[in-house]
Amino acid sequence: MNAPEKYLATSTPQPATGASHPHESARAQVAGAATYIDDIPEVKGTLHAAPILSDVAHGVLRGIDASAALAMEGVRGVVLAADIPGDPILATFVHDEPIFARDRVEFLGQVVGLVVAETVMQARRAARLVKLDIEALPAVVDVREAVKLQSFVLPPVTVRRGDPERGIAQAPHRITGSLDVGGQEHFYLEGQVAYALPLEQDQWWIYSSTQHPGEVQHWVAHALGLANHDVKVECRRMGGGFGGKETQAGHVAVWATLAARKFRRPVKLRLDRDDDFMVTGKRHPFAYDWEAGFDDSGRITGLKLMLAANCGFSADLSGPVADRAVFHVDNAYFLGDVEIVSYRCKTNVQSHTAFRGFGGPQGMIATEALLGDIARHLGKDPLDVRKANLYGLEERNVTHYEMAVEDNILDPLIARLEQDAHYRQRREEIARWNAASPVIQRGIALTPVKFGISFTATFFNQAGALVHVYTDGSVQVNHGGTEMGQGLHTKILQVVADELGVPFHKVRISATDTSKVPNASATAASSGTDLNGRAAQFAARQVRQRLAEYVAEKQNCRPEQVIFAHGQVSGPDAVMTWEQLVDDAWHSRVQLWSDGFYRTPKIHYDKHTLTGRPFYYFAYGAACTEVAIDTLTGENRVLKVDILHDVGTSINPAIDIGQIEGGFIQGMGWLTTEQLVWNDKGSLSTHAPSTYKIPATGDVPEHFRIALWPEPNPEDNVGGSKAVGEPPFMLAISVWEALRDAAAAARGDAQVRMDAPATAENVLKALRG
Amino acid sequence: MESRTIRFVRRGELVSLSNVPPDRTLLEVLREDLACTGTKEGCGEGDCGACTVVLGEAREGGLQYRAINSCIRLAHSIDGMALWTVEDLAGADGGLHPAQEAMVQCHGSQCGFCTPGFVMSLFGMYQNHVARGEPVTRELAQEELSGNLCRCTGYRPILDAAQQMEQLPRSSVDEAAVLQQLDALAQQRAQASALGPYLAPRSLPDLLALRAAHPEAQVVAGCTDVGLWVTKMHKQFGRVLDVTRVAELRRVERHEDRVAIGAAVTLTEAFEALVQDRPQLKTFANRFAGLPVRNSGTLGGNVANGSPIGDSMPLLIALGAQLVLASARGERELPLEQFYTGYRKNVLAPDEVVAWIRVPRPVPGEFLRAYKISKRFDDDISAVCLAVNLRLEDGVVAHVAIGAGGVAATPVRALQAEAALRGRPWTQDATRAAAAALRSEFQPISDMRASAAYRSEVLGNLMQRFWLESQGQQHINLESFRIEEALAP
């Protein structure tokens, strides 16, 4: 087994933080007893909805004929744009997305309406029978074509520092390059689902599989023409999110609620997997062109980079995604003289959205590609070129968006991984082996990650929580974050247990609920624990403070002298159990519950110039990956992976390692097997797991070792920890760079254009091209 | 029409369900009719494994455990079997089964939605290996979990859990009691299988009579493709004829010169039979879908369905397999490649079924390889599949048979490439000629799996791989690539 002994699940040590507690729902999950939305017992009279999808990528919607569908057994009716009582446009930031397509369709798969029936299959069957009369218009699918046509969802953004033209012109070496990187389907195992229940007085209870209950609440209220307080949204857990349920869950919930309103019945809408692929947005595909100058050491002296994001038909989160791509073009490297032009292209495909990394991966990969090319151009080891470009500690330490990198550990972190993974010896050995190998060629790459932590929109960096202590001493915590498998709730239970000095099992989490903690931000941007963990800690701290004051008054001491640990509370005079104290305090009318609120300090940024300190801190990591390619077929395999990653002081090492491993494999999928193919009609032809291939068990190398960097977060963050949700995803760029390294070995040539994902076909093309 | 009652054993009790439509899936019955929502729907097409359950069947005096996809399994097909779902493993005291406990201890669940499926695949592995005293190696765990997708963990902790199971206190199924219940069910069942909208005859004569009587019935032989016609194409069937309970067709018969595989033999068992004779096919067999699909799907179903990207047919063509088609009128035999007449079209008469697949045993000097190119190594569909079977006499190609998939509207025999080789000395030049013939004799299409140009190029390149392998060249195929071995002096 690969797991270090110390990360196997442990019992209930105190303190709870720092221990590898199993996921708080693990025992229920393995017994099939953890409830997801579709598992909630249905209220009597529940109807089921299925979406009516546009079968044309772009066109004028002239008519909708639902007569055949309406004649089907069990069908109650259809819901169309005309049935929307409020604003027919979704309450997104840009306000550019109709709830149901009305006079035009803008992608193949766009939802025109719903069929509502007594059973799921009746609704789905009938939805296919709805005939749409669409006059087709020219459709744009390719992002480069969109750039040419100046087809944008948002205006282009340019970030510029220094004089890149001079940096390039005066450099001893110059290269240009281009790259296309594909998108990625989230493939959360639980598809999109919402269950809308009418309550009295036009109020609504929505069960939604969402990363952002507050936004679902707002969108539903907006669509129904109601106030936010009329809508309660609840989510106990999601079966995976990865960004795909940040905004996309909102559509599904709005649709379900419109149907429930029209038929005055509870309505559940669970998208079939194929419909989920066809309807919802994915990771943004990107295209790049660059020109760079560099010195003999490979250090970049000037860079001009164009990034074009394929945003799909509407803006959704594309603005912040493209911004984050711009913010992460530097990755770990100082770019002194640089110009980055970012296009946010409108195309006739699904509206691409948040996905783990949120543009960060698409920013970083361009520079990693460039550095690989520079190294091969100079005949140098790519790791040496990467090192030559790293941010410095005292100088060369300000990003292109004017933020000083204060917590830089890149140099020692990379050095340690280089040594632990025996990078240099292996590179030599691989070169020798390749020279004698007729068909298989191996490659290796060590790439770093520096990822900025905080929502770039500063106002999102706030969170609230409630901690309730009941009279028997049991504790319930509720906060605005959502659980999608990442272990947020487990970590928060650990933090609260320690704050109150009670065992882990004394604390329970309850479902995320807009009627408990309002106005919560999305659980996104890796910030779940940083924000909600601190809010919960503050809430628990207030309860503890009140109890400490109560004990202090009785024992005639200062509150700070009262110690809460191991389920006991001790003052100078007496020790009592936690339960005893709680019971006493309740009888003495001490408030046993509290709220907590947290906002991230220090951050600010100007959204027009994209400058400032958008991030509270950076999370770091590096991966060393070895691969092999087959030069006859382009098939490829990942052979070995070593990772050293920075999570600060881990609140739960097993959960953090789970995020690192899972993030890495997901990133590997993005860059290898996961290929989204739209045909010439704009139809997504990879719309199910039969054609869209996420990694499976056989793709995970046996040698897959994770180590954690041993230092705490230098910024004041909960438990000294660092965010871990997204950063490890980008460690997988090492896979792609290793594949390019292998391809270069096979070609015996510096230039390797390998578009991502590196399917067998794309690898063979890179060998031949 | 009155539907036959479905009876199966679960949690030690007999479950009896009436009036279940013939095209209702087991997953629908579990989640909607029985309100057992522990089993999840991830994709509805047998590709993600979230819906995995385990079936127990009395076979050769023992209880055979098979993890299958409940989302594309017709509910009626489990009549007379035992069923375990994720809700059935924990003890009455809430104590977890080792398959569950190991997942908790190894942190194998994150979002938890794939977890019930993994737990059930692990339970199948537990019964088939751990309970029999066989160790679970990492390789075995990977093979048997290849039909379960997880998007959160990156699999390492789940693979660890598979190996952790045997460290935990044993848990056992009271097999004698289950077998007794199954036996009782079988007694009750004997007569009723030829009635109603879901026909599941137990004997070949019954099957052929029913086929003749109900030519409109949808024939199913494992339903791993027809299941998708139900869940994805929304087809409805008034009558279903299930061949998988026909005793004669579930047999593998080994003769001196051939292995005869009944059309209702599962892919798992059919590949076992093929690999027994030709061990080099093991990886190819494991790469055919995921285990839950191989446990439900049948070789006869794969052949009769005739998908141009079905992986068994190129191999069977290269092996020189013959099909036996049967009807009440009698039997006829023909080479597999002559079975297909067009895209998903074949020579079957309305009253006929595929009964047997007869595969010649290996002869001395046979050199056989089967290659599959897909985006993902496991549980994927071929962009290109090529199987080459060659025998030399005095350095000259005495026999050659080449089957190809993914390059035409049906699985095909590469006659021109064979002609380029037959009677010629086996050399690099001959290989080039065969590769060129392969590239010219097929006009593959471009689709989401690969472009036409790629398919063409790789077809020829696979012939080159075959040549190198025939020359004893090692470490040229990533399918079997291990760094440690490659580096050994």
C-alpha cells in the first residue's frame, strides 16, 4: 500500500486538528445511508421535469410544438419562457443569459423549456417529442475563429508591465509559439439536481446540489419576482462539484421551481447524464500565441502573450476565470517585461464556467510550455530554465499585477523534491534508455505551482457560522460553506471541537441552509476552510468566552485561566465535565450559542487595471512526473509521480492528501484522456462517459507519492493551514510537460507542439508535426 | 398482458415483485419501487459503476458472485438470483463489512456518490478472492475496479482499501442458506418462464420455439447495449426474450480442436476460456469494458449486436471463429466475418439466434496478438482494434488471419493485408506491404474517438508493432510496460 501508516484513519484524539479523522460522513457513505437530493423521500404529488433542448447551435426560434409531448401518458404540461413570473433573464452578474431560450437559441443543448410529467422517464421521453422550429444561423464554435470575428462576451483585457517589445528585441534568443488547450467536463458523479417544494404564502423550499445556496436563492427569487426571504435553499452534500455546481446548479433550481410554481406541486429536476453534458458549461478551452525573448540562461527578458478563452454563449463566470488566468500566467516565475492580452470569446457552445483552478491552470500552462520550449531551444534541462525564472525573495518578487510575493518557498521546495525524486539521476538514466529504445520513449518533468488564495472579487471573502451548544453538551455547527466531498465539514468539526475542548464526536454539522447563515459566498476558490473555518472558530470562541466568564465569576479567577480540553473544563478551584458546565450555565441563563463572522484581511484590487493584492497568500507545490509514450501509436502512460505540496499546518492530513491526489489525477485527466469534441454542427459529441474518458483506476501510477511541506502558513489563517482544493490540480502540468519531453526525445528536435489533451492522436501528431 | 412475478433473495428474505414492465431496470426497481436509494445512478449507461450491485447465482453447486451495473440491467433478469446492494452489507448491529470498513479506514470516500458502487465491487472482490483465501494484489484491485469511476480521490485510497480488506476481521455470507433459498425459487420457477412479456427460457428448444413464436420480441443477452436503448434512446419493449438463462448456451465446451462458447456465456467467462488457451490475451480481455459490464454482457450478445467497435469480433475473426446459428428449423455454421451484412445488420433469420461461437484451439507456431487503441486504457471503446494471427512454415507465412475494428461499418477481416502476407517470407518488407494494404483497404471515418487519418496510420503502425513483437522485441507496448522490468539488465 502507498498510504503512509500515519495517515490511516485514527480514532478521536485531542486536539482534533492535525489528526486524520475520516470524513464526517464516511460511515454513512459506505453504507449507502448518506442522502443526496435524489434520495430524499419524495413528497406526495411530486412531479418530474425534463429539459427541452435546442438541436441547433445558433438560430432564430420561430416556434415550439409540444402537442406530441402533451399527448403522452403521464405528461402534465410544459414550462416555457412565457411562464416566468419575474425577470426572464437569470440574475447573473452580467445579466446576459435567458432562463429559457426565447426568440433565439445560442448553443446546441440550450434549454428552451421543460416537460413536466408524473415520472422521470415519462418527462424525458416526452421532452424529445417537442418540435422546435429553428431557422439556423451561422455558428461559431472555434475560439480562434471567435477572436478573428471579434466575437466576445466581455471586452478584452490587457495587462502590461515594462517594455516587453524591447525585452524581446534586445534578447539574444527569441521564440514564438502557439498552443490550444481543451476544456474539461466536471463529471461530478452526482449530476445536476434540484427539488422544489411549494410552501405556504408563496414561499419555497429548494433542495439543490449547489456550491452556492445563496446564489440559488437569489436566482430563484429573481425569476419568481419574490424577495430573497421567500426562498430557502438547502444542501446537505453534493456528489461532487469541482466548480460545476457554482453557477450551473442555479439554472436547474430555477427551472425546477418555475415548474413547481406552474403546477403547484413539488417538482424534481434531475438531469440525465447526457443532458448534463449537453446543457452545462465546462472548463474553458483556451488558445494561445506567444513571443518571448530570453537570455543564455533561459531567463525571460520579454513576453507577449495572447490568451483567448472560449467562454461559450454567455459570460457566466468567464470574466473572473479569464482574470485568474491572467493572474496566473506567471505561475512561479518573475515576468518583468510582459504584455498579456486576454480575450473572452463568445461562441455557440455551452457557457463555460468555474472548474477547479478557475482559469489558473489555463494561465500557468502557457508559461510552462514556453519554459519547456526555451530549455529545448538552448539545449538545457527544463528544470534549470524554470529555476532561472523563479521569483526572488528580495528582488524580482513583484507580480505583473503589482503584488509582492512575500511567502515564497519555491526555491527550497523545488530543491527538496528534486532531491527526493532523484530528478537528475533519472533524467540521465532516461536519456540513456531512450537512446536504446526503438518504440517507447520516456520523459520527465518537474514543475512548480504557485496559486493565489482568495476570491479575486474582494467582497466574496467573507463568511458566517453558527455554533449551538445544546443543554446536554452536544454541539451543532452550521456555516455558509457547502460539502462536495472535499472534507470541509470534517475540518470545521475539528476546528470547533478544539475551540470548545470537546471530542470530535460531540460536534455535528447540519445542512447548509440559507435560512441559517445568509448571504454566504460560493464554496469555491479553495477558500471553504479558510473562510468558514474561521467563522466557525469565532462563533465557538464566543460561546467558550461566555462559559469562561461564567466559570471565572464562580471561581473568582480571570476567564483566561479557564481551560477547555478533553471534554473537561478546569479553573483554579475545580474541574468539571463539559456537560456539567453546560447544564449549569444553561440554568444560569448563559447564552449557549453564537454566530461568528470572518473577513479576509489585507486584500484589495482594482478590477479595471487588474492590480493590487487580490490574494491573501499563495499556496505552493511541485510535482515530478515520469511518463512513457509509444511512438507508433501515440499512446502514453504516467509511470511515476512524486509531489511535495504546501498545505501549511494541515488540519487533516488524510483529507489534504486526498485533495492533492484527487486534484492531480483530475488535472492529469484534463491534459491526457479527457477530450471534448464538438462536431461541425456545434454538437458536443462526447456527451457521456462512454465517449468522454476521465481517469480510471488503471491510470494511476503505482509510484504516486505525496509529501507535505512542513511549515505553517505565515499569514494568520485558521490553524496555520493553507487552502488545498485547487492548487494541486495544476501539479498535473508536469504530466503534460513530461509528455512533451518524451516527444522531444523521440523527435530529436527542440520544437514540440502538443495540443492538450495529449490523447494518443495528439501525441502522434506532436511526433509527426 | 400479465407480467411474471420477479422473485429474488435479499437480506435472507424472498422479495417478490409483480407487474414490473419488461423494460424496467433493476436500478429503477431499487430506487423507485423499493425506496432503496443507497444505490446511485451516475450515468445510466454502465460506464461509471455508481449503480453496482452484486448478484449471487447457484452455479455448479456453489454460489457465484458477480458485480454488475444495475442501471442497464433489466429487473426481470435477476429473477431466481440473490441480490446484495450497499444497504445489505453492514451487520444488524451497524458493524461495517470489511469492504466498507476498509474504505473508511483508507479515506476512500470523498463526495461519496461513487462509493456505494465501489463498495459493491469490493464486496464482489471480497467474496471471490478474500473469502477464498486469495490475496488482493494491486493489479487485481485495478482490474476489478476498472468499471467504477471516482472523480474525487484519484483512486489510490480505494486501491489501498481493496488491499486492506483482508487485514480486517472476516465477514461471511451464509451460502448454504442462500443456496437453499435459490433452490426453492428454481423449483417454483420451472414452468413459468415461457409466459408473459419477459421471456426467459431455460432450455434451447424452449428458446427456439419462443423465438419463432415471437419474432417481434427484443432479444437480450446481457443487455449491456440494449440497456442503453432503454435508458438513453427511451425505447420501450412490449416483449423481451432473454437468452441468458438457457442452460445449454451458458456452457463452455472444450474440444480437442476447438472451444465452443455458448452465446449466453458472460464476457468474463468467455474471456477466461480464451485466455486459458492464449494467455497473451489477458490484458486485452481486461481492457474490454469494465468488470461489471463483462459480468453481465455475453460474448454472443457482443457478436450478435455487431457494433463496428465491438472488441471481441476482430479477435474472433483473427482466431478463425465460426458462429453456429440455431432455429427450430436446425443449425447452420458460418465464419464470423460472414455474419455481418452492414452497419448493425446480419444474416440472422427472424426465428434464429446466435447459439455458439466456436474458436479453434491454438496450433503450434501460432503467433497471435490483439491490439486496442483507445483514449483511456481501461473501460473504453476502441478507436482502432487490430488482431493478427500468423503461422510461419520455414520463415514463410503459411497462415494469416487479421481482424479489424473501428475502421468500417462492421468488424471486418483484412483480406488484402492477409493476401499481402500469405505465402511470403515474414520480413520487415512484408510487414510494410501488409501495413500499406491495411491502410488502403479500409476507409475509416473521423469521429469523437479519432480522425480517419489517425486510424489509418495506426492500423499500419500496429502491424509494425506486431512485426517487432514477432522478432522478440521487448518493451515496445505500453499495455504491459513496467519501468522496473524495462530497466532490468
